[in-house]
Amino acid sequence: MQIPPDKKIYFLSDFHLGAPDHEKSLIREKILVDFLDKIKSDAAEVFLVGDMFDFWYEYRKVVPKGYVRLLGKLAELTDAGIPMHFFVGNHDMWMKDYFMKELNIPVYFEPKEFDRNGKKFLIGHGDGLGPGDHGYKRLKKVFRNPLSQWLFGILPPYMGMGIANYMSRRSRAQTGASEEVFLGEDKEWLIIYSKDKMKEKKFDFFVFGHRHLPIDFRLNDTSRYINLGDWIRYYTYAVFDGEKLELKSYKDNEHKIIRN
């Protein structure tokens, strides 16, 4: 795919809409809608790289309440012919076909390769990749199991959503402020994962979310690892103009981006 000279590709992730409560989530949702409205005129493509919601489960006839402003804006962009992509995260991994049917947005469950203007991208949410975090990797297999999803689905929505919201709050409490600390090249799991993938194939850009810390890390002279940060503290996103990929902030938080 070649990007027209006056167009750009945008990448953003980790909105966690619904957390920590309706009022604060709504403020964040309105900021997101404002951002998407501003990029509509020059967006050639938009990648949503996971954890859009703090929890998402599609019952056969029910989807989670709320988020109408964002979902309406996504529909507006796809109706205008702007391709969009969604990668499930660890908080919204139980997504099924709602986005594809209602919004014409394909959903991906694993990292995927893309070629844009001759640049090779590997894009994914980032959960469960690289060494370590074995407890979550085991849990992810359980959550991804069709039987587990079916069993959860037979619970009444009010009960299932209550359990899910409790688990999401526990997850955030356990993670805490450690997400804001860069652990170093040898301890950042997604950097290690990216280096391992480079042994198999050349990529210009590795683009992930999940980490909640905006990171622009040069792996070698031709490859970079980008972590998109989040829209809770940093309001960061990446933009590709056909030549270069830049990590920016919608709320003047560029000075908080980790760069090397």
C-alpha cells in the first residue's frame, strides 16, 4: 500500500474506556473523539492497537453499555472510506464480530505484518509476548478457550460484567505505577521480543501497546520499537507520513516519552 503524499497513518492504543468510573471515562472518550475528528481530513488509515475498553464482552444479543460517542465516530470514519484496524488487548480479548459487522473494522487476535510505502511494520497489542509473565500467558490460554467464553456467556450480563469490572480493577491495582518506569533494554519484554523477531525477518517498525509507557527505542540503524503509551496519562499516538514514524502526544506530554 502506498500512502498519498498528503495523507498519514495513525496508531493509538490503551484507552481503557469505562475505567475508573463513568465520569472520568466520558472525559477521556470526548478527548478521543475530538482527536479522531481532527485527523479525519488527513488520515489514510488508523490502527487501534488494543485495550480500547477496560472490559468488553459480546453476548449474542448484548454488547456493553456506553461508548456511543467513540463508536459513532469510528463509524463516521469508516463510512468516509478510511480503513481502520483493531487489535484485541488483554482487556477486550473477548471481542467477536460486532466491530466487523457494525463498523467495518477487521479485528486481529495476534500480531500482524503490514507493508506501507515499502516500510515493514509488525503491529500487535503486546500482551503475552516476549519472556516472562508466565502466569498471564497461562491465564490468556484459558480466556481464549471457546469453552471459557461460552461459560462466561451463559451468565446474566449484569453478573458477568460485575465480575469483569472487579477483575479489571484488581489488574490495575496490581500493575500500579510500575508501568511508568522504563526497565532498560535488557528487561523490557517487548524490546526483547522485537530483537528476537528481527533474527527471523527484517522489520522497520515494531508497534505495540499494552505497556502504557510511551517508548521510542532504536533497535539498530534501520529498526525501531514503538510503544504507544496510553490515553489515561500520556495521550500519546504514533503517526507515519510515508517516510518517518513519530511518537507524539495530543496533550503536550512529549517530554515524558522515553527515547534513545
